[in-house]
Amino acid sequence: MKNTFELEHVGINTDNAGEAEQLALLLCKLFNLEPRHGQKSEFAGNYFECMKSPFLGKNGHIAMRTPDLKAAMEELEENGFRFRMETAAYFKDGRIKNVYLEGEYGGFAIHIMQK
């Protein structure tokens, strides 16, 4: 594979905002991270995204970043992987920012992001 990937964060599904906040604060305490509040999730540093309601993936999602998302997508498609284009987010200039792959991997959805 020509493209390189790095772990961006692990998303963990929870049932509600209170549970997401509790889990994020626990992870912050455990790993000495700073909490960050979002509209749909609570973050523990940049490593954990605690979803305020269940999202893609039985357990959550794994976010990977790459320096050339378009090339990475082409290469992954050549290797038989497919994307859920309805999940794609775009930069203002029209370039793709991130997108989820089809399927689950160990109970996790995977999305790749432009670095």
C-alpha cells in the first residue's frame, strides 16, 4: 500500500450525553487528558470521542488520517474496499474531508480523514 495511515481517534458509542460526558471525564482522568465538548460527542484529549448517541459501528468507530485521502480511497477501492459516500464530508473547496468505509471491523466502523 502506497498511502500511510495514522490513528486519529477512537469513537465510542454511548446511549446519551450524560454517559458520554462521564466516560470522557473518566478517560481524561485515567490518561491525564483535557476534555473537549462537541455538539455530537465529548472528547478525551484527541484520542477518544465519546458519542452522545449511538452512531455507526456496534461499538463505535476508528478514525484514521492520511496525507492524500483521494489517493488512499482509490487504492483501497482497488483492493476491494467500498465507501459509504452518504457519510462523506467536504472542505469548502469541494475536496473530500472524511468518509466511512462500508461494513464493520471487530464491531467498529472505520472512517478515513484527510490529514
